[in-house]
Amino acid sequence: MAKYLILLTKEDKNTVEMVLEFSKVLKMSGAEDIKICFTLEGNHI
């Protein structure tokens, strides 16, 4: 079985929805493990 890491670097609703749908397709296709990592820029103090 395959394992996947999806790296999300863009913060908008359409991108998040697309990644979630893509992860569902991967899971239905037999993916063993799917991780979604968000690396979005934040406010730095």
C-alpha cells in the first residue's frame, strides 16, 4: 500500500477543498496512509 504526504502552501478555500477531495480519492484508491501538512505563512512577532 502507498503512503502520501500532501504539502499545502496556499491558503484559500478552493485549494483546501481540492486537497481534501484529492485525499478522499487517494483513500478510495487504496492508499494506506495520507497526511496533509499545512505550511502557511503566519504573522511573526
